[in-house]
Amino acid sequence: MAEHLLLVEQQGDWKPEFPRLPVVTARDYLAGGELAAKRDLRVINLCRSYRYLSVGYYCSLLAEARGHKVIPSVRTIQELSSREIYSLATEELDGLAQRLLARRKTSALAPTAYELTICFGQCDVKELQPLARLIFETFRCPILKVEFKLQGTWRIGAIKALPLAAVTGAGEAPLFSAMEGYLSQRWRQPRARLSYRYDLAILHDPAEDLPPSDPKALARFVKAGKALGVNVELIQRKDYSRLAEYDALFIRETTRIGHHTFRFAKKADSEGMVVIDDPESILRCTNKVYLAELLAAHRIPRPKTLVLRKESLMEAEERIGYPVVLKIPEGSFSRGVFKADERAGLTRIAAKLFKESDLILAQEYLYTPFDWRIGVLGRTPFYACKYLMSRDHWQIVKHGVDGGHEQGGFETLAMDQVPQSVVKAALKAADLIGDGLYGVDLKETPAGPVVIEVNDNPSLDAGVEDKVLGDQLYSRLIAEFVERLDRRRVGKR
């Protein structure tokens, strides 16, 4: 079981009446020795200051160098050091602050300002607890003072890290209650944890209608992890504050910009974790307008494609003709994709899509009985599937007006059964995105294969994508995480 350790600057900072917890001085921790050599150590840095090059700063810095997991991290310390830096991450927080603070009775607030103390994600104002939790998830620091200002709307004016001594009297009991709750929740680990080399979190949503991986596939990832010495745990959106507890993150939930999946990816990346899908891949893949321009700039074969504005809508008719496929920039699993067979359909569908986006995509309609999906992992071919069109429909997934859906069949093939031209085109397209896990969708035409799109979190379902590779599919993916983690570990030495 992982150990946790509390650091204080001076022995007297932890008063005799405080709870009996594992506390050491910063001096003892910085001195190294047995503490430095410990593995799986979780450190809570309660030093008096986190100022750059202070004792508190060095405690977090050396904790990270020793492979210990610490709050606050050096990155969090840097973010909190300047409003210019932390204000970049407060847009979502400001929105929630406005909704919650605006509901409170004005008599309970100063006219234009309000302060909130947050201890390990907890505050003493029940209705502001969701905001306190989100602020802590964004800036994982033991004790924070947040100043809100009313300037038309409620916004965060300042966020400051507080020392342990700043909480006195009646505030001590809630502080230690929050601290002990945080320790017990965040660091409860399986008994066999010490036998694992790394910890991998898989983000998923059990309620998602069309998830990238079904429950059987997720279970096989866990099993493959154990065989390779990796502790694989399934996490959900509510586990954001626990993210830095892991070494790597694998997102198995449909990704979107402005969505918690993107926030998870950014947080994992900022913590120095290995993450698939990485934020850059999500940015590049989830917006079809960006992807269309990227493929065009690098002369990747694709259907005739236009980026349309309201005033240029008729270019779809003039330059592509009918039928024409219209797409919303962000969509997945055939959502937000429509076919117009004539001008009336074009204007009707476009009017609906322009309500959601200033730009939409028009693409040449190329019917084929199936789409190729070439999985690419770390710039190498991973798996290959033919996804058949759903019955009496022109797409792989047919979405009903009632919210239901119908999917076509599939055929999974060994890579040597796939035309080399298809594999080559897929690798060229995926290479533009990065070195993560991608699913490249292609159609075969008389002129050769064309790339439809690149997906940043392709489906990996039991009995489908793993039909040829079997358990090797899961093992190879976990092994990719291990290889990347090993490289990072070597690079830190």
C-alpha cells in the first residue's frame, strides 16, 4: 500500500493537538536518505511558502525528481505564482462562479467581492462546494484562498496558496477533516500495488451510448496490464482530482473540445504523464475543418472537400454537385453528417448546421459498401477492419430520430491482407497528427484510396477490432505505454 507523508517547514508548525499523521520537516525530507529512496510515496507539501527557490518550492521539486507524487506540483506552484498564468485556466471556473454566486442572497455578500477558503477541495459553504471542488481539481494545492470580484459578472480575481498557519481556531477541525478524507479517498490502493511498475488510468463513461471501448474490452485492458506489470484502473469524470496519482492516462470516452475529456488530456499532459489521446491529437482530429485543411496542405488523397460559410453555401452545388455530404466540424460515429440530394436539402441541412458552427464541411459523396479503418499506434499499423454500411443506409451507423442507432457489420483482417496502397495512405495521414493511437477511415475508389478522416480515439471493442489479434491487441497497447514510460524514466536520470 502506498505511503503518504506530510511536510512542514518547522516541527512546531504541526501542533501537539493536531491529528497523529506521518509528518516530517522539510529539512529531513530534503536531506535525502531513506525518505528519498522510498517508492510509491505520496507527499503533501505544507511548507510556509511555495515561492520560487524557497524551501517549499524545493520540496515539491525534489519530490518530483525522486518519483514521489506531490501536491502542489511544481507546475501548480508556477501557475499560482502569477495571475497572467492561472487566469488562462479559469474560464470554466468563472462560469460556474457566476452561476453559483449569483444565486446567493446579496445581503450575505460584500457588494463587489467575496472570499472563499478551500481545504483539500472542501469549503464551509454548501452551495459553493461544486466550485471549491473544481478549483481544487484545477489547482491541486492543500489550502487555497480564492477572491471573487463582481465586475458585471462574478469572476475569480485572485487565487493564493495559504500556509498551514493561516487556518486557525474554528477552521482547524474542517481542515483536518478534509485532509483525512482526501488521504483516505485518494490513496486507497489495491493490496498488490507494490508489484506494479506503473499505474495507468483509463477514463471511461459507463453511461455513454457509443463508447470507444465496451466493458469487455476494458476488462481485457486491465488483464493485459497485470501481465505486463501495469496497474490499470478505470476512472470516470468525477476522478479528475486523482489524475496525478497515475503515471499514464488512456482516454476511452468520446473526446470533444470544451469537454471534460479534453481537460483530462491537458491536465495529464501538464503533469508529465503519458497520455493517449494527447491534447494536440484531440485538437487536430475532432475538428473536421482543421483536418480537411491539414490533409489538403499535405496533398493527402481525399474526396472533393470544401469549407463553407453561409455566404458561400452554393459553392457546394457548383464545385461538388449532388449528392453532397455536409458535416458539422465536431462529430463522431456518423453523428452530425448528412447527405443532400438536391438544392432544397442542401439549404435545409446547412441552415441547421450553421446554427451550431460558422463553418461547415461539404464533401463529395462516394458510396462504397464498406469503409476501411486502419488502426495506427506509434506510427505503425496496428489493426485493420472493414466497416460495412448499415442496412438500407449510406453510413456505418444509422441514427434514428428516437435517439437509437443501427450499425452495419464488420470484417477484421490481418494487416497483410490489406492493400498496401490503403496502409500507406493511412500511415501518411496519421503521421500528420502525431504518434498516438488513431483510426484512419478510407474508401477505395478507381483512382486509389482516399482518406475520409482521422479519429483520435478509435473503437477498440471486444470481438471486433481484436478479432484477428485477440489478446495481443490489448497487450500491444499496454506495451506502448510501458515503452513510453520507460523512455521518460531513463530521460529523467
